[in-house]
Amino acid sequence: MDDLPSADVARRFGYSAGAFRVLCHAFRRGDLPEFFAATRPGRHDQPKKSRAHDQIVALRKRNYSVYEISQTLKEQGTPLSATAVREVLAAEGFAPLPRRLDEERPVRVGPNAQAVANVGDFVLSPREFTTRMGGLFLFVPDLVRLESDALAQAAKLPGSRMVPSDHALRASLALKLWAIERKSHIMALVADEGLALFCGLNAMPKKSFLSEYSSRITPQKVARLLALWHAQVSGDLFTGQSLNLDFHSVPYFGEHPLVESHYLAKRSRRQPSILVFLAQDADAQVFCYASDDIRKGEEADEIFRFIDFWKRQHGKRRNTSCSTPNSPPMRGSTGSMPPASPS
């Protein structure tokens, strides 16, 4: 427009001479529509913010925080994120709320602190309550018959003044009887009075206690508990003439430098897992022995440890059969356990 040479204009605006000529060519052909871009009239507000604007201002005047306003709007059917609420308040000139004490906050439903498990606070006063764990009480006659309290004490299982060993054993047993797969899942049931009553405590121990308790139980304590249990039930349960032995790999999905990789038949591969040894009475279908965290190369030694355990408890061997890891147990033929390690 100023009749200047193309090279001078390109130099003034930071273009190379060739690139500027290309732009001029495209401009003459009308290929640069953004040169004449026109604004499009339309709505510039945000419907959700506009609809909740007055309510946000009213709640802030009642000393509600950004998150409390967002939660209240969600309960009223006009959900708005905390970020959007903060933008509306900033546009209206509201400063952030100072940190408040609990008594200064609006009354809302919040988490409740559950009672700490303590056998000293356990009472058997007459009362009524609703429980989801009523099926556990079907096992109470068996626990009485087996003298579970005496078993825990004789096996020298760990305990404390607030949660003795026999109560801790029942708490761990309740998880298995109710098929609770992880200790952390107990947190959804700690307020159940029926579960606490089964354990003989005022409240169910939390996951922190159960995790710490399980790490304090050594293989020697487990073997001692199994031996005492055998002495109580051998005449009723272990009536078969043969035993099924099996190695099973339990997948491990955490990160631990000492966990070895074992073969998992279900996944057809090796991966970090815990190798478990199980012994089952073939006729009664009752598991009579178990051991976990078996290292590579210790499979044969574990079988002989079980044979020694059986001889100490029953004074003689029984016919046994062995299956490879992760395969179904095989009914055995006559003869004792072969000394070779399963493949």
C-alpha cells in the first residue's frame, strides 16, 4: 500500500524476502481469510455459573468455603466444581476464607472416629443391634468345642493387654470365615457390633493391628497351632488313608525385592508370587497342613517337614500323593512320598 519494495517490507516485519512474496501472492488470491476475520456475536457468559451465581454469593455470606459451596450445589442438583465456584467469588471480590476452627464450620455430616479395640471395654449387657455378620455365630459351638482360647495361648500366639492372643486369633479367623480377601476391607465393617461380639471385643481391630499382628506370627507358631489343632480334631476329621499334597503360587502385585517369581498355570507364565504348600485329607477333604513363602529349591524339604510333622502328631505315615504346582491334586497310590522335588 505504501509502494515500498517487497524486500524492504519483509525486512521491516522480520520476514524473509521469499516468504513475504508467498504471503502477498496468497493475499491477492484471497487465501488469507484471517486478515479480515470478523467477530461473531453471541453469548459470552457461562450458563452453569450464571444459574448458580446468586446461590454462590448467598452461601459465601453464610461463611461457606469453596468446597462446601460446591458440595451444597451438587446436593441441590446444580453441580459446579470448586474451581468454578472460586472464579465466581473472585469476580465478585470475595477474599479466601481464613482457616477456621471446627466449631466455626457449618454443621455437616462428617466421619466418625470408631472405638479402639479393648477387651477391658467389652460388656455383655442385654441389647439389640443389627449385624451383617450373623453367619459367624454358627461357628461358635465349634470354637467352644475346640477350646480356641486354649489353643491360642498354648501356641504362644502374640497378643497385647487390650487385644489378647485368643481375641486376636478370632479376629483373624473372622476375616477368613467371612471371605474377606484383604485386611484393608475390614474398615468397611469395623462399626458392625456383631463382628466385635464374635471376637469378644468392644470393637473390631482395625487393619493396622491385623497387618502388624500377621507379621508377628512365625512359621514355628503356625506349626505349634496346627499341632494343637490336630490333637483336637484328628479323631473326627482325619479319617482318610491318603493325603493330597499340592504347591500353589499366589500372585504378588506389589514391589518387594525378596519375592521370587514362580510359575502360574492360570497365566501360563512366571511372575512374582508366593509359593504355598498345602496338605489335604483325601477322604474328609479337610486341609490339615499349610506353609507359605517357600523359596526355590525348598519344595522337597517342605514335603519332608510335613512328613515329620505328621509322624510327630500321629506316630505313623500315611499314603500320600503329590501334584505339581497349580495343578489339581491327584489321588495317590500306595507308598510314601517320593523324595524328588515336584517339577
